[in-house]
Amino acid sequence: MRKAYAINYDLSAPNRDYAGLYEAIKSYPGWWHYLESTWLIAADSTPSQIWEKLKPHIDDNDSLLIIEVRNNVSGWLPKKAWEWIRKNVPD
């Protein structure tokens, strides 16, 4: 069953190329990225499976959090962001 997840990170290695991380995130069936260090994805995976896919692309000094997103959300985002959330975050 497809679920929505927020991927939040602090990337600490100034000379590291994080293109592999971004490509791994974009490989999921649905993704949205508007906030600098937050992505939302729609995936048929568990947080642990997502972590295993992303782990090779981060540095030991980086931080990364994957958390399931439910329909109880609020904030200030562009209209397209809310459209993506309504479409991909289950009730």
C-alpha cells in the first residue's frame, strides 16, 4: 500500500556531491520538493527500506529522518504543494 513520507535532512559534508541522494529520492513513484531540506515522497516502501536505499548517498556526519505523513497537516505552502499533498497523502 502506497504511503507518503517526509524525508528531512541536514547535509554536513561541504565538498560531497549529493546528486546520488537526490536521484535516489526522485526514483520513487511520486515526490515533491519545495523546502530546502525536506522532500515528500509517495512509496510502497517502509521507512527502513527507504533508509537502506538512501544511506549509501549520505556522509557519516549528515542527519536524515524519514517519517510517515498522515492527513493531519497544516502550514504555509504554495497551492501546488497542497495539491500534491491532497493527491498523495492518504486519508
